[in-house]
Amino acid sequence: MSAYIATNDRYGRMPYRRCGHSGLLLPAISFGLWHNFSAHDSYENCRNLIFTAFDEGITHFDLANNYGPPPGFAEQTMGFILNEELKPYRDEIIISTKAGYEMWEGPYGNWGSRKYLFASMDASLKRLGLSYVDIFYSHRYDPHTPLKETMTALHHLVTSGKALYVGISNYPDKQASMAINLLNQLGTKCLIHQTKYSMLERTAERGLLNTLDSNGVGCIAFSPLAQGLLTDKYLNGIPDNSRAAKKHTALKPELVTESLIDKLKALNGIAAKREQSLAQMAVSWLLKDSRITSVLIGASRIDQIHECAKAAHQSGFSMQEVTEIETILGNSQ
């Protein structure tokens, strides 16, 4: 296995966007390790996915403490790649991780207490083999812990040098606004909010995007392909090897209705006229909004990374295209 050397033209391949009112630029496309980095996946493929992304100018790699399975395995894999082959490029890379979902048994391995966030950060740093992460997120709003406790913990992780920036993820609009204000009062600005957003999931448009924009907070969209629905995979129904065909996934077969398939086919027709795949158009559609800092993709094959990276350069839509797309989507907002 030969040593990895990054391509010389990688920074010419990817546009970068300023993250809110900060000094940090993020690539328009970021790479997430939510899926395909488990103990059951090929290490060689994981390695190739990371290198391909970096060669495309994707400098931001997004993790969480519980990504695997088993929980923590994605961080462990990324840590090995970082320290064995990407070490010369560490200062060119943004590593983000999160804590908020169940990580270990007992009352201290979940949600948003100071106890959990501090313990999780230390464990994540150990798995990653790093002294700090670039961005640390509260992975979800905890209705049982005072929000000030969670935000104060984030603030202290920054002042202790374990995180350069902090953000929130999966917070509803009201709680996001409160969290942003609390962090401002503490003197540590909320850098970014990670939210589920796609052509088929429009909740963020009901107030959250404006809240973030008015407060100078960046926004990174996850699940931009709606768990694979916004690809050519489901244009003729549910294939046997798809996520919807598997047990124990969030994408249930009953969600793939005839009405949805008709919408996907119509959207695919517009994408073809734009000389894009449906997946590329779905990514470009998010990037047409200047309030979106980055779109977070996952991949199981390197060609999927190349495909999505191209979409970063095609974020312009005509008024006619927008009208046609919104007509197809109908009441999906």
C-alpha cells in the first residue's frame, strides 16, 4: 500500500463558503462518516473514500461519537487514517464531531449534561488521536438539561483548547435561537448549525434558516439526498439492494409511494435537462441558497464523491427551473 500524496490542484476543484460571521471557510461539499465506516466495512474502501474527498478539495470531515457500529468505530478509523497518512495535512483539514445520542450505558452516556459532553470529548479525542477537534457539536437538544448547562459546557470545551469552534445539531428553531444567545453571552459564538434539509425535507425553511442568517451562524445541511431517495435508485420502485429494502433503517418501504416515485421521475427529467444526475441537482438545489454554508454528503463508492463534488459548481438555477421544481414538489414544504 503506497503512501498517500494529495493532488496539487485540490483547492482549485472546490468552492469554499464563509461559515456565518466567522473567519472559517468550509468547502461547499463536506464529507460525513455516518454510514460506511463501521467495523463491517472495508478499511481499504474507507481509506480511498477519505483520500478521494480530500483530492476533490473537501477539507471538512464530519463525525460523531456514536458513528459506527460499534459506536466510536468511525472516529477510530478516521483517527488511524489521520495519524498514519494524513498527518502532514492536519492543518488543512477540519475535523468535527458530536455528542448527544446514546454512547454508553447508564445515566451519563446520553443527552446534553456537562458530565456527558466532557467525557465524550475526551473519548473522541483519544479515538481520533488528536489534541483538539475543529468543531464540536451538541448533537441534539436535551429537554431535561438546562440549556445553559449544555452551552456552558461547549464554551468551556473551547476555552480548554479541546475545540476551536462549537455548534449545535438537530435543534428546533426556538431552542437554536436560545442556544445561540446563551453562547453569545458566554463569549463563545455558535459557529454552525447542522440540520436535516433536502428537496423532500423543508422544515428548515420555516424559520431556522433566517434565525441562523440573522445571527451570523453558518448552516450545514445533512441528508441532502433524503437517504438515497433523491438519486436514480428509486425511479422504478424499490430495488433489492437499497436502503428501503433493508430492515432496521429509517427509510421504510411504505414511504416510497407511487406519488413520490412520480415526483422523483419528474425531478430527474429537469436534472437531465441541466446535464446533471438527480443526486447532483439535489445538492446544487441546496447550494443555490447563500444561507447554506456546506452540504454534507456520505458515500460508499468514490464515484459518488466525484459526482457530488461536481454539483458544487452548478448551483445556479433559472426562475423557470425553480418554478418547475416547486410545482413538482407540491406540498412537501
